[in-house]
Amino acid sequence: MGKLTLTAFVTLDGVHQAPGGPQEDPSGGFEQGGWSVPFGDDDFGAFVVENFGRVGAFLLGRRTYDIFASYWPKRTDPADPIATKLNALPKYVASRTLTDAAWQHTTVLGGDLVKEVEQLKERTDDEVQIHGSATLAQSLLAHDLIDTVHLCVFPVVLGAGRRLFAEGAVPTAFRHVEARMTGAGVAIHTYDRAGRPTYGSY
């Protein structure tokens, strides 16, 4: 049985929206897309390659799937460790509206998402990885289905945009298992889910 992991890019004020480019997700009038790009140094690239080295399948939200599917199938260099995994491995997209999943090895999950994800974890030996896909991640976090979160915190404050951990998130405790810092200042923290928070008083 595999585990479900989430790799998420967030700003210091928790914004998760459109890290990769101005047109990635301008919904809600968001005009600050592409905020992660200036920090993409060799250290960060090494983390990404290492992360992709553990993947057995991908689980994506509809918006992230569309972004990936418009780009990665065109990257055919067999030496590219990201493209080769994304193009060759099974991909599952959570959507009730997608009908044409043209990207090879893609399956649409349009039924009972919780049950389908539980089954996906059971039949996958390595990691099932979520990249981005904030709405999907929020739903799965609420059902305690995400086992590990790689939280990549970028040294920038935007003051606007959708947050990964929005108001109303299910209270959840995590255990910190690893940390690293890139040369450009991105703090990469890895957390394993650890049940519910405990409380006290000083």
C-alpha cells in the first residue's frame, strides 16, 4: 500500500495560488501569479527530482491537470526526470466535468472521491503524489487521506490570493520529520499527519 503525499508551494502569508506563472490561475482577480519562479535554483531543482524519484502515481485536481497536460507531453527528453515520470506513470484527475483526458495513462475519478482515493492508495506500491491542486488537497486533508505534506515556504508576502489552509480547515496535528533550506531561501518542511491537535494552557 502506498501513501498519499502533497507537495505544496506557499508564501509566508499562506498563499498557494498560481505559483508558476501569471496566467496559471488569475481567478478572483489575482494578478501576482508566478511568485515562486525567482526562487527556482539548483537546490530547489534537486528537491523536486528527489521527490519525483519516489512516485508511483499522480493524483491531480482539474486545474493542475489542465496546466500539466498542456506542457509536459511536449517534453520528450528521456533524460528529463520530471517529464519521464509524468508522461509514463498513471495519472488520476479528480473531476466531475472532464470528459476528454487525452494525456496518456490518465484516468478520471468522477465518483466517490474518498473511496476512489482509498482504493488508489491500496493498489499503489510507491507514493501517490499530489502537486498543487489546492482544492483537491483541502478536500482530502479534511478526510485524513493525505499522509505526508512537503510544504515549500517561499520568502515572499503577497497579501492576496487563495490560501492552502483556509478558514474552516479540519484541525489536524502533524509531526515534523525533515527540513532543508535552499540557497534562494525556500524553506522545505516535511510533515507526517499525526491525528488531532492537543491543547493546553500556559
